[in-house]
Amino acid sequence: MTQKVAVLGAGKIGEALLSGMIRGGWHPSHLLVTARREERAEELHVRYGVECVTNADAAKNADTLILTVKPQDMSTLLDQLAPHVPADRLVVSGAAGTPTTYIEERLTSGTPVVRVMTNTPALVDQGMSVISAGTHADESHLARTEEIFGGVGKTLRVPESQQDAATALSGSGPAYFFYLVEAMTDAGILLGLPRDKAHDLIVQAAIGASQMLRDSGEHPVTLRENVTSPAGTTINAIRELENHGVRAAFLAAIEAARDRSRELGSADAK
């Protein structure tokens, strides 16, 4: 772990990566960070002991650059980096919808670019990071990316053609669960439970169900059927979910998220 890694535009996900790498054995002296606001940079320096630099200095001194800015800020960032990034730098982009070709075309020819979509559970080391190689990225670049993002959860390689789908399903996925918990909490209140008790019941049910999905090896249909007794409470609830088109709504919602990811990529390509 003697190579230097720079996290550019360190917001919540960027900070999660920094803290995950340090917990995983990276020394703060091997980590650089950039932030838009001076006070944010100072906060990260005090909290983690990392050096805060400009984007240009990060490009000159780090072996790996992790771009954690929003898609709409990517063009400006690449303009700042382009004069300083040699072709042997690994550039990792976490911007939703932004294809690797968009980045490759703005940097030195042959620069290896890896695209990653992670999600907010990275903040608690339970993230899912979906990794795709650009034109010039090889196995060593993918392995280095996995080493970094593996510190905050699991990683999965997919072809870049599947990144928009992964963004819709996994990148946005935690929001769907939070939305469901919010709705179920309201239902608990409607049925007469205090909010805090309804919340605790639902969160523990979610944790237990997730662990069963992960560890049992059973198909989710099987696990659901195990809870669904003939003429019982669960089947009545599921009937109402089906009557209200909840399954179809989820399909349409995730498809809409995929389409928006594609739109972001198209906007960048213009």
C-alpha cells in the first residue's frame, strides 16, 4: 500500500472511502484529498490526518485518482486535471451515468479509466460497488479499484453496458428501502403503534430478512412463502400489494432510474 491515492471532491462517499482505506491499513500519508470548500478540507485533515491539496497537485502526485464529484461537475474537474494527468495514472470515476469514454477523451491518450457505482451503505462498510473497465484499464487496474472499494463493502465487476442498470438497482437501491420503511412506519402509526416502536419493529425485520437472504441460499420466493400461511395475515397483505400494483410500480420505478442514468451520460457526451 505504498501507492498514493487521491480522493477528489470528497463528500460523504469520498469520506467513507478515506475512512475505509485507513481502517483497511492505508497510512494517511499515502492519501490525498481535495474539497471545494476550504473548511471542508480542513475538517478532513483534522479528522483523518490526510493531506489536502488542489486538484492539479493531486493529479501530479497520486498514482490513483478517485473522482467523486457529481456528473454536472465532471467537465470542470477534467479541465483542471487534463494538463497534469500522465497516461500511467489510474482514474476511477464514481459519477452516475458518466461513461468512461467521456473521461478518456479528455485526458492523455491511453489513460486507464475505471467506472464505479457505489451506494450510501458504504458509510457503514456495507456498500455495494459495481466496477467496470474502460478501454485502457486492465486486470491490475480493476484489482486496485477492488482493493480500495473493498474497504467499504462488497465489489462486483460488470460490463460497462450494465452500469446504468446497476445504478438504478444498487446505487439508488437504498432509497427504495428507506421509502418502504417510511411507508411501513406510517402504517404502524395508523394501526396504533408509537412511531419509535413501529420503527424498531420494521428495522429489525429488515435486518433479519436481509441476513436470511444473504446467508440461507434460498430464493426470495421461498423465504416469502415460508411466512405466508394459508388464509393468514401475510397472504391478505400480499393480495393488497398486488391489487395496488406494487410489483409493477417497482419495475417501472427502477426502469425510470435506469433511463435517467442514461440521460445523464448522454448530457455529458454532448
